[in-house]
Amino acid sequence: MIIRPHLHWFRMLLAWRGSVLPQLLPRLFLIFYISIVAVAAHDHLLPISLNLNTTAPFSFIGIALAVFLGFRNNASYDRW
């Protein structure tokens, strides 16, 4: 268990040592680049007549997040 001295919340937010952020950054950048390619393909390369209004992407992300968190929640209860 990592025990750190009591810091201001902003300094704790920027703590790099002992954080999982170095492990997550490559995955986040990969997902960012895939989303950039998908948006560019949708806008320029593949003019599909699929209407993506402002609420549809949030609905898709919400459904995927709900399924993911459901599996994580079940796995954590199984471990407990």
C-alpha cells in the first residue's frame, strides 16, 4: 500500500510516481488515434448516410461503459 503525505488535491492529481497513469497513457493515445481515424473516415472517406447526432455517441459510450462496469462489478464481488 502506498502511503503518501497529505498533499493539496491539485498536487495529488499531478502525482506521477506510484500512479497508474503511465500504464494507461499508451492505451488512451491508441483509443484517441482510433477515434480520430474513425471521425476522419466518417467525414471524408466514407460518406455514409448514418445520422450521428449529438446524443448518439454518448448513448453508445454509455452502453459500452455499463456493460464493462457490470462485468468489473461482478468480478470484484466474486473476489470478495
